[in-house]
Amino acid sequence: MSSPDPALSELRTIRDFIRLGVSRFRRAGLFYGHGTDNAWDESVQLVLHAAGLPWDANPDALDARLLSSEKQQVLGLFERRVEERIPVPYLIGEAWFCGMPFNVDSRVLVPRSPIAQLIQQGFAPWLDAVKVERVLDLCAGSGCIGIACAALFDDAEIDLLDISEEALVVCRSNLQRHQLTRRAQALQSDLFSALAPCQQYQLIVSNPPYVDQADFAGMPLEYSHEPELGLVSGDDGLDICYQILAQAGDYLSDDGLLVVEVGNSEAALRQQLPDAALVWADLPQGGNGVFMITAYDLRQLATGLQAGSGR
């Protein structure tokens, strides 16, 4: 008969198990890139989840004792994180973005876009003088960007588009969670295909697939749990970005703004479009590869792309 795990008898408090998680995660050499960047934060999330406590629980709660059933759940979560390399948000079914909780599972990418910083800044100064009545979240996934924009522009209507119907199931659950079903809708669409030709937005925001094939092949195992459809976009990661640049101007109001994340494919886009009027966002909290372009400049660029001066 095997001996019981000593963690069940020797460790008692939430704090004890957080420390255990940190030790196991560090020994396992995990990769942190799905909302956290360290073993401590991941261990805290898993232990508090098993204890039925929120991520921002009073620190005094760390000295509370776990029930035997909670200890077993914590150890099971630790094991799956280490052995299967499953990102923490998938294990607990929740991720946070712009200070808001979102339902997540393997049908959608884990929310982590640096576009959050622009939302928190109100897209200043770009939209300071613009009355934002309609926002489009293109390649919406979980809907985190569009829903965070809905919180920022509290009178605006929000459309969230994604090619994956599975992702849209998660997106719609988040619209319900944040009570936005009256002024937001999630539609299955291959980029802009589901929109009426006359539809106009003051803001189009997109975190499309932008990982190139070489980068995808070398990504840590944690990323293998995310949908490949939401990550990869051609040999240089820019196939979908170019489609957006060619079409988005038709759906922007004259005072509108397009915001797109291309991550590490920024270098390739800068090289391919050195004269384009893309303004790369300054992201003080870290991150890269987010550009903005006005409706006027975008239409000029699209004309060039269609004439063959781009790709």
C-alpha cells in the first residue's frame, strides 16, 4: 500500500500550499506566458481557486487551513500544470483582462493582449475628440477586447466577429457574464464577410493570428493547448494582417481608428511597409507589436496594396 502524499499531512494552510506550488513549478521549468510571468502568481491562482476564494482575497486568508478535499484538488491542479503543461487559466476556467474576469477554455486563446494598455488609456489621444458609437472587435476569440471596450465606451454598440463558431460560444458566455447582450453581438465571420457594406465603426480593434510558422514550431508546450487557428498566419505571420489592412478602411468612419496587434511579426511588417503611416504604440507596461492607423491613412495604404505596391 503506497504511503500518502506528505503534503496532505505536513502542509496545512493556503500559504503552505502556495509555497509548495512555487517549489514544484520552479523545479519543473514551466513557461509563464498566459497572464502571469512567475511561479508565485500561478500557484496563488490555483490554490485560491481550489479554496473557493477570489484572486484578490484578503491576505489574512493565506493562513486559513485547507480541507482534505481542497488539498487533493490543489495537488491535482499542480500535477496537471506540471505534467501536461496546461496554462493556469484553462485549469481554473477563468482569466482576467483590463481588470475584468472572462470565461476561457481551450476553444479560445488566453487573454493577454497588450492592447489592454491602450484601452485603459482610453485610446488617448487618438479618440479624444471622437464620439465612439460603434466598435468592432475583429478575431474576437473570448471577446475580452470588445467587452473591455464596451466598459470604456459605455454607450457604444459592440460587434465581435470570429471565424470559429466554437470560440463564439465562449465569447457569448462572456457577453452574458458582463450583461452586454443588449448592445453587443457575436457573429461568425471570415474577417469582415458578415458585415453589411455600409457598416461603419469609429474603432476597429483586432488581435488576429500573427505567429509565423518557424516561431510556432518552437513555442513552449503551454501554447499547444491553445487553438492553432488563433495563432498561426502564414510563413511570416502577416497573411491575415494584410487582409485587414486591405479591407478595414471600408468599415471605418472618416474619424475612425484601426488598432491591430502583430506581436513579434512587427519587424517583418516594418520591413515590408517602411513608408506606411503605421503608428506603433508605446506600451509602458511591456509588450510590443501594436500599431494604429487612421481611416484616411489606411485608405491610402489600401489603395497602394490593391495596386500591387504592397503584397
